[in-house]
Amino acid sequence: MRNICFGLFLLAFLPPISYGADTAGMRREILNVFAQQPQARIAVAFRDLSTGVSFFINEHESFHAASTMKTPVLIEAFKLVAEHQLSLDEPVTIHLDFVSIADSSRYILDSASDSEKGLYGLAGQKLPMRQLLYKMITESSNLATNLVIERVGAPRVMATMREMGARDIRVLRGVEDNKAFERGMNNTTTAYDLMLLFDALGSGRVVDSASCSAMIAILKDQHFKESIAGRLPMDVVVASKSGWITGVCHDSGIVFLPDGRKYVVVLLSKGVEDEVVAHDVLASVSRIIYEHFLGAGSLRGPGVPAGSLRGPDLSAAIPVVNKMYRAFAERNHFPGMVYGIVAGGELVYSNAVGFSNVERKIPAGAASDFRIASMSKSFTTVAILQLRDAGKLRLDDPASMYIPELKGQHGPASDAPEMTIRNLLTHSAGFPEDNPWGDRQLEATDEQLMALVREGISFSNSPSMYYEYSNLGFTLLGHIVSKLTGMSYEQYITDHVLKPLGMSHTYWEYTAVPADKLAHGYRWLNGQWVEQPMLHDGAYGAMGGLITTMDDFGRYTAWQLAAWPSRSGDDEGVLKRSSRREMQQPWMFNNLNSSYSYNGSDVCPVVSMYGYGLRWSKDCKGQTMVGHTGGLPGFGSNWMILPDYGVGVICFANLTYASTAAINQKVLDTIVALAHLKPREVAPSAILVQRQKELAALLPDFAHARESGIFAVNFWQDYFVDSLRKDAEALYARVGKIMRVGEMHAENGLRGWFLLEGEKGNLEVRFTLTPEHSPKVQEYHLRLSGR
């Protein structure tokens, strides 16, 4: 009690509400988000825990608390533990019936209305209080909540709230007390009061610092992270408690930034009937607060310009994307699915539907570990290219240089060449397509792999002739990595790829994954999900063994996107940008889908090729897509990026061979359209800008053009001054006086165009330079512009 009272004393001396220079901008942006939901009421409370600077909108308006009332219950439990009136190890008997505060009658909780269902099967058994508190917060278990409230008492929770200065929070009862609900006897809260609670938790003033740390650890394990954490970067940690009932959606918690600073944010809403839309609204507000907080100056590291972390505005696209993914998951009977969007160098949005573990009813989320099958192949490619860049191998070396047992195995014809490492990378080694067979070899040993090689591999084609998907080929690449490094390919990739990229929740062996994080795989049979056995890690893991989270794979996707564009400056330590771009190039023709359609009606042909461990395709719109699918018994996944647009999407599902590539392709196309994304423009080179100025000065009469020295030797053989002058003067007459020379638009370092903006229209000037040391104009066109 003394410590909580001391916390109250500190609250009285917190700095008053103050508004920094950027608060007005933050308010405008948040109100713009609210304006999209005019029927809703939304409240915001923010406090910087370092400075006490605060920001509020409707902070004292009362809302139905939904599950945010579980934070006060958590606090009361730890208070009683500190006072030795309760033990975290105290056994609690699980039962399903509780007393209504309306009339003292008993009501029974129904698992159908609960986000956590495992407790219901334990009725009559005992669990320690600590487990109930954990489930109450992390899985928002209604049953655990009622059992805890029954033990600690709602009146004591209320008394503690008042002692902490939270004057408007009401915790009257447990959840699902329908009779009390009908009589208006509800748990309520305000954004301001919840902010006070999290302020005290984040500052170590609730009970004692050890208790605060324990409670924050529980809040950090929250399964439901769609709102405050929904669009924050992966290295930002959130300790939160959300809550939702029909038409009500809240989130509240502490945001921990990588540099050690932290802030409290509370977001309350009512009147948004669509839960997905409500989460999107709150996530948008959370992102706005984060970016303005980051822009305060002290958070931004040296050399990082303001706004550099801001990606494209996806607010219009995300609600549509959510509906697309959710409808796709339901239509295809996915037990669980996690999806995310990468832009601006980070995972900017992720969401999930269903369960990662159907039996235990564990919700899928960004922290769930899914087996990603053949999406693993590009990690093996990164390892090979690292070794190539270090001079340990060459891509055109025969594979037999590193696996002598392959010597003499050239294919079905006597004139077949030896397979190379490049052949293995591009599925052109001549091996047969082996998806069904290869998928079942995952846990085979190195000894079994080499026994297969020594017995002789059967070829379907001669090397270098055709694309044919081969899991065996990438398994052999993993073996080469092991031979060259003296360590298992798993350890090499972990040490040289996963750890440097911060992928700390990525695994090879499924038994190493925390049980509550591991996604289980299923098959849809006879109208129900049937769990599929997981294979252990083995020699074939190099082709499809990785197990990872959306958060981790978002880092990898952002890293692959960061290879674009080609540029000067410091290069990456993990793998050079040029090598990443090389693996993303089309190396082996795969397929032409002449009847592909994004919307089911308009045909948009797509050509597909294979790079190094990655698929490459280009559609009729000129959009280049790079990524890979993954499929194993129990799992299906895909990631896809648009390098020219700087955006990508990822999707994991725990259904056998779940086809997620098609939905990702449609989602990317939707994002480009709704977010009005444009391809990245090439920065004009200095010589292009120089030639632009020189060429514009010669127009329209081309006086002394021959003597200018800017034209190549071919120019005066292919163009004639009289004709050039006549055509240019006629076009100038149509557009009137030239008012401005527009900026240079580069197509590459030696080709581009610019506008001459006239009184009555514009002219487009397009030119190409030569490969000489001092590039000159070799080709030139002038035309009326419709731009």
C-alpha cells in the first residue's frame, strides 16, 4: 500500500500537460484519420515517460472498458502478492459458473465467446494464479479473468484505482455477466485513467519496481497486437492490453523504442462496427504518434534525415487488403494465416486470422513461427553468394569440384555438360521436378544424401537446357556450404545471415521453437482440420527447412528491397547490394501465362523466370515482381516484392500447400493502385543534366550546333540541321513562348527526357548519349507532350 501511495504522490508532481512544436501537426493528422469514421467516438492519451509531455483528445470521455479492465485486475493481484495476501503459486480451481452482480444468480461462461478456449477443458482441475494472470492478459481469457476477480475482489480493484488517481475507471464485475450488462452495470474507463496506470507501470511506481517489471513482461507477450503495435517497426516493443466487443475497440500500453526511451499511448473507440477497420484506425493513429515522437529530434540517430523512415501512405489500401486476405483464408479453409506489408525499409503492417495451434486455440500473429518451406532457398543462395564474393567458389565451377561424388554425372545424353553451381541455383541442373518426393526428405541425414548421390542421380534433361524445379539441387548447395565452411549449413546461415539481420526468432529445428509460438500444420479433410506431423531438421533443410515469424521475415524482405536502387555509398556487411540484385535477376525462363488476370476478367499476361533461389516475373503493366513460394505438408507461404516500387507483401498459412502466391500478387497490385504508387525514378547523372542544359540552349534554331561539341559523330549523318530547325520551329509555334525548362527525367545514366513548358502546351525532348568517355548526344527526338 505504501508504494502505491508514494506513486500517487509522484503523480501529483508530474510535469503539467505541455505541447511540443509538433503537437499541432500530430493533432491534425490524427483528426484526419478520425474524419474517415464520422460516426465514431475516439479518445487518445499520450505521455512521454522521459519528459512528461502529454497529448490528449477526448481523454475524459467514458467508454465501455471491454478487456482493458484486465490491466487494473492484474495490478490488484500483484499488490496483494506484495502484501502477502496472495501467492502467484496459489492453486485456483477452474470452474465455469460465476455470480452475477445484478441479482446474485449464477451464469456460465461459454468458450464460444472467449478468445482463449483451452481453460474450459480443465474444469475441475487447478492451475497456479500466475498462469491465470498470464492468460488473462496475453490471450485475453475471460475465464481466467473471472477466476482472478473472484479471488481478488472487484471492490479492492476499484479502491486501488482510486489510490492511483484513476478516478473514472470502474471495475464492477467479471466478463459476460449479461444480466448486469442489461442493467447498465458495466466496467468503464477513460483514456486518461488508463494512461495514469501505464505511466505508473512504466515508471516503476506500482507496488515496487520488481512487480512493475513482472507485469510489463506479461504485457509484452500480448498475442493481440493489431492496434498500437500494428504498424510500428519490428524493433519497437509494445507492452499492451487491448479490448473489444461489438462496436468497441481499444488498446492501451507502453511503447519501448530501441534507444531506451518509452511512452504511453491509450486509444479508445466506439461506433466502428467492423473490427478490422477499427484496428486499422487505431494502428494509423499509433503510427502517427510514433513518427511525431521520433521526429522530436533526440530519437533520430546521426545522419538519419527527418521522415526517412516514413514509407508510402497505405491507409486507403489496408482495409481493402485486410478484406482480401480474410476472404481468401475463409474460402480456402486456412486454420491460420499471418500477412504483412513491407515498405519504407520495415514491416509497416501485419495482421492475422485464425489459429497457429487449432487444438490449443492459440491465435496466429506476427510472433508465430511458421515453417516457410521453399522460401528457405534464398537463404541458401545468400550463403553461396557470400562464399562467391569471398573468393571461395565461382558460380560456373562444376558442382563436382565441391562434391566429388558428382564427377561424371552429366545427364542423359553423352554430349551433356557438367552441372555447375549456377545450374543448381537456377533449377537447370537437369534434375527432375521433385516436389512430392523432396518434401518428404527434409530430415534425411547427410549420409543418406551422399548415398543417393553415389548411387547415381537420374536426370530428366541435360544441364543448362531447361528449368525444372529441384529440391535436390538446393540440398546439394547446402552440402557445398558445409564442405567449404567446415560447419553445418544451418550454423553457417544462422551465424552469417540470420543473426546479422536480427532474425532472432528463426529456427531450423521445430523442437527448438517455444511451444506457444510454433504454428502447427494441418490438412483440410472431410470438413475438418487434421494435424500433420512435423519433420525434423536434416540435410534437405537447405531447400525448405526454415521456421520463422512475420516480424523476422519482414526484416529479411526489407533487406532484399534495400538492394534497390544501385547507388554509391557504404555497402551491406551481410551481402553486397549488387549480389542481392544479381540473385533477383531473371536467369532461367520458366513460364508465360498469357491468360492471367488480376480481377478475373481483364487479361494481363505474365512472364516468369527463375533467378538464384528467387522467382522473377513481369506483367503486362511492366511491374516486376520478385519473391518465392513455399509449400510442405501442413504449410504454404509466399513473399513477393516490387523492387521498382519499394514495397512487398508476405503471407504464411498453416494448411498443406496453401496457395498464397496468387493472393499476394493481387494484393500488391491493389496496393499500387489504391496507394497511387509510382515506380522509383532514376536519379539523373551529372552528364545527363549537363547535356540537357546544352541541348535546350540550342533549340529551336540549332545555331552553331555543329560547333557545340555535344553531338556524337553519327548525329550529323542521321539528322539534318535544316530538318531539325524546321520541325522544332513548327512545334515551338504551336506551344508559344517557352516559360520553363523542366527537370531531367532519367531512364538510365545515359538516356532520358525533359519538358519544355510553353504558354499553350509542352514539348518533350528525349535524347540518348554515347558510351564514350565524354558521352555525347547520339539520338534526339522532339514532340508535343501530353504529360
